[in-house]
Amino acid sequence: MLQTDYAVSKRTDFYLEGVYQNVHGAPADSVLSHAMINTLSPSATNTQVAVTVGMRHTF
């Protein structure tokens, strides 16, 4: 997992988060043979990538 945050001003910032998962070594018919990142749907393959980019402004 990689996360970063960049403050543009006192109340505004940009953020970036990336997650990569590669599953190997599990039997093909096992539930563990598919990548699954937190609340995302399980991948149909053994690899999954998730990226989140956003801007946050506090009041």
C-alpha cells in the first residue's frame, strides 16, 4: 500500500492511495486463489489493483 498527501493550502489537500495484490501458491479451486482488497469485489484473476485520488477541503 502506498499513500501520499499534498497540502495546497491550510484547509485543502490532495491525496493518492494505491494498493496492489498478487496471490500465488494457493490451489486454483481455493477461495484464497483470487485477489481481494478490503471491501472491493474479489478479482477474477490472482492480481488486483486499486487506486484512489481525491481532493479534500475542510470548513
